[in-house]
Amino acid sequence: MKNFKRTTITSALPYANGPVHIGHLAGVYVPADIYARYLRLKGEEVVFIGGSDEHGVPVTIRAQKEGISTQQVVDRYHKIIKDSFEEFGISFDIYSRTTSDIHHKLASDFFRTLYDKGEFVEKTSEQYYDEEAKQFLADRYIVGECPRCHAQGAYGDQCEKCGSTLSPEELINPVSKLSGAKPVKKPTKHWFLPLNKHQDWLKNWILENHKEWRPNVYGQCKSWLDMDLLPRAVTRDLDWGIPVPVEGAEGKVLYVWFDAPIGYISNTKELCDNNPKYGNWEKWWKDPETRLVHFIGKDNIVFHCIVFPAMLKAEGSYILPDNVPSNEFLNLEGDKISTSRNWAVWLNEYLVDFPGKQDVLRYVLTANAPETKDNDFTWKDFQARNNNELVAIFGNFVNRTLVLTQKYFDGKVPACGELTDYDKETLKEFADLKSVVENLLDNFKFRDAQKEAMNLARIGNKYLADTEPWKLAKTDMERVKTILNVSLQITANLAIAFEPFLPFSAKKLRTMIAREEFSWNELGKFDLLAEGHQLGKAELLFEKIEDAPIEAQINRLQKIKEDNEKQNYQPEAVKNTVDFDTFEKIDIRVGTILECERVPKSEKLLKFKIDDGMGGRTILSGIAKSYPEPEKLVGKQVCFVANFAPRKMMGTESQGMIMSAVDADGRLVVVSPSEKVTSGVCVG
């Protein structure tokens, strides 16, 4: 691998149309932050660039939905997102936005440079137009019936219910989301980036020169490059965005996919213009000695590996990305995270529910990082990893070491005596820690790197448990000195090893051992804390998480799932028409429940004793799962079919049928009159 003088790290720009969730954190921002912190700890020259993507249709839809201006939407969510990242220790050198003046100018100039060089092609095509709203419609502004599952309200690019990717032309009975009018086709002119022109060099650059890229990235690029690339529009008809800087382009803006990645460049320029210590912005983007690394999710691979490089190559003065470590998706409790369905753990809400536990979430998300395949976040696993690993291993070792040192040596590092064979074996176990973790981080294997850091804590925990210095203190204090010295050196190493992963805990640990900072080169050394060094106050590094807050999160998600099922409920099709005479044959009456109990050896059946106004009757009904406490139904009035043919079930004759409705979530609910009536009256 080529040695570079510096590294430019970018992370995907989140849409400023809502808060960020754990999927964003796991897929992009935590791994990017780990890498940036690691390089800084090594003393390397690095910038970490982030920002909000504030153009495009998603933000205009959010504004329309909330009845406020688009600028108000992006202002609100840019702040929420930026604050969340700061709270979680995502150490951007700058987190800016694509509505900034500096971005508008740089993106506009970038387009104009390519336009003047003849790098675009002009094409006129027919697109959907809303004659009432008097504007062309983006795919998301067209809704209709899904041709696959026939759900209503499918968008022109995707059906939220079945997940199918669609085009507006496929929708059944499409209408404009703006006015409700039926859209018409109308010609419009746009500029396109001819990706087909760049296909040959892209094939060589990626498929031959970057075989070290992650298999998911390389594979997706290969599948695209094995097909014929097509020109891609760089402009669109919209009133929100960066105006296209050429004549005849009134009412058109730069397509968000074109202007957003330029945000990495404009944000770097803004950083350098305001902070002279970073130097000229061009060294971060145009110097061949700079390494460019994009952290993204898998839905952005084609843009960062094919489209954006083609833009940079066409411009001619920029470096190309050296690596694009894209992650797969993180699911939540076995289901795909969905912002539209509120199926997510929002970072701003997590901070309220679990204050001070940013590192716990960072640890769990890294441990479950979807580096090679989709992975799953569950609240039970979150709790188990905190309690069984962070508390019971890492925190337990550190706490015992510092408390024992305070108890026996007034918090001062004792002298290290002669090492036993067991001491030497313990130290040998992580002699290669630095090189192992370094190699993993250099190759973007953050999950394995964190596991190696935790293994160091496991080694320390086992060492302390095996040597039992609290027992030796009664007979061999010299041996206790050596044991605690070794344990303290391991503790100091933990502060270094976990710095990229758990920055808040590493800082707290450094405070407890009274060391302001370490460098990466000190990792693996055993003289980090000198004899006589005064330690700080010992505190718990992590706290146990009890069942109650975890159950609250699980219940919240269950409620969301139930609400979504009701919201998306599609009533069954109406059955074949019957005449009035047929309907009159059904004798529906109201009865009062006198007794209700489970039928032995049956999971489904409940046994009802009904006051039917005619001496009473017994009815069996398969609604036991919907009523786990059947005795609570006693006294309730229900509708039942009185002339239903009797039939025997589980040794009991059922003399009718309790009427019930099937709710959207599949739960059965008995049908009752809204007011109390006389038992036995007919329903007509």
C-alpha cells in the first residue's frame, strides 16, 4: 500500500429531513470516527469531514408534511443531527451543510467547469407534470396503487409496504402528491453526465487496481461495470436547490446526488478558510500525497465508487478515493430499520433514555457492525454486552486494580519486583497487541479490532482473578506490589487501545490513572505508569443496566409495530352480494356472559355460559389467545348467532357462535352493543 502524507476522511451526508438513528451510526459514523481517532492517535495528518445534505426531494416532502418552509426543516434537523453527533463523540473537524454560501458557489463552479469542458450531454425527455401545481414531479411526488402488492399510496420510486423498487410509469392510477391531480407527460431539457464515456477507465481503476476493497463494495461495482453504464441526469426541475448556472435552465437545480458529494469539498474549504492550521484546502483534495477515504452505507456505493469519481476525473484536478469501506445495513429486532414506519432507535431519544451511556451504544454497534453482511441490533443483546463485557470484564478489572492500589499503597503505583513465569506468560499474551490491532484498523476491520482490545481486558481480569492479591496481602506484600504494577500497566494500555472506540470511557480512565494523554506508539509497553506515580480517584467505569429500561424499549417498539400494522391494514375484499331474504335467515342476538373459562387441553377455545333470555346456552369460541384473562369478560354483553347449527368440540356441544372482529394486528375482539340491552334481544 502506498504511503501517504495525509488522509481526508469523509462520511456520508445525512438528509436533514429527520434525526439520525442507530443504523446511521453503525453503518457510517462510528467506523469513520474510530478511523479518524486512530490516525490522530498515531500523530498523522488527517481531516474528518461531515455535514448535512439539505437539498433534494426528501426535505421538501418533510416541509410539505409539516406545513413549514423547507429552510425551517433543514435548519431544525441540521441542528438535531449535529448535536447528536457531538453527543456521541463523532469527532468531525467540521460538520457543515449544503445550504451554505460556500457550498453553493463551489458546486455551481464545479458544474460550470464540466459544462465549459463539454463533459455533459443535453437531452430532452418527457416527465410527469402537475398542471394544477404547475411543476414537474419528482418520483416521490407521484403516488398510486402498487402494481405488485396493490397497496394504495405507493411512491413513484418505491412501495413502502412490499419494498418493491418502482418507476412512476408502473403505478396504477398515479396522482400528484401536491394537488391530487392526474399528472401528464411533458417534455423538459436536462444535462447528463455520460457515465458510458468513463466506463473503460473505471473498470481498470476499480477492478484491476482496487481488489483490496471490501467484497461487498468490489462486487457491487463489478456488477455495475459488467453492464453498460448509462448517462445520468445532473439537473432536475425543482424550486429547492442550487440553480443550474447556464442560460435556458430557469426553474432547474443541480440534482442532489451531484451537489451532495461536492459538499465534502466545500466543507473542507470552509474548514481551511476559517482555520489556518489546516492549510490550503486544495492539499486535501488535489495533492497526490493525500489519501481520500469515503465511509458510506451500501446504498451509496455506486455514487461514491462510480459516479463521484467520474465527476472528479472529468473535472481533472482532483484525487480519486483510495478506499470506500462501505457497511451493509443494521436491522432492529429482526426487522429492517424504517424512518417512515418509526422503526428505529433515534440518537436524540437514546441520549434521553440512557444518559451518559454513549460509549455503551458505540461498543455494541461496533461489536455488531454490519461489515460484511446485514446484522441485527436487539435490546437484550445491548443489555448483555454492557453487563457481561463492559461491566463484568473491562470495568471490573479496572475498578479492582485501582481500588486495591488505593487500599494497599495509597493510590501510588507500587514497584514491580521479579516477574514470575505466570506474569511473563500474561504479558506475552498481548505483546503483539499493537501490531494486531493496527493491522485490523488499517484494513477497516473495526469489529475485530475492538474485540482484540476487549481481549486485553479479559487477560487482565483473568490475571487478577488468578493471582488474588487481596489474599496475598496477608502474607506477601512484595508479590502484591508486582501484581498490581502489572495490572496497572495493563490498565494504562486499555486507555490507549479503547481510545478510538470508547472515547468517553478512555478519557475517564485516563483521569483515574492521572495521565492526560497517550500516543498510539505507547500501546504494548509495560512502563507507562512509573513507580510512585499518584493515581486519581477510582470510579465505576460502567454501570449495570437493569431489566426495566430494556423492557420499556422493547414495549415501545412493540407498540410501534402494532400501530404500523393498524395503519397499513387493508380490509378484506367484500364478499359476494346476498339478498335480504338470505340475511334475514341469520338470527343474531345479544347475550350476557355469565361464565367464561379456558377449555382444558385447548390453546384456542374459551367456554362461554350465556344468558340468552331463553334459559341460557353454552358457546365455544376460538378467541383464547386474544383474551388471556377470560374471567374479565364476565358481565360483558356480546352478539351471537342464535340459530347456528350446534356442533361438538372437545367433548362439549357449542350452541351458537360468538361474533368477533379481526383487528389489523390479528387480534380478535368480541362484538358488543354500545349500551346495555335486555339479554336475548335481536340484532336487525
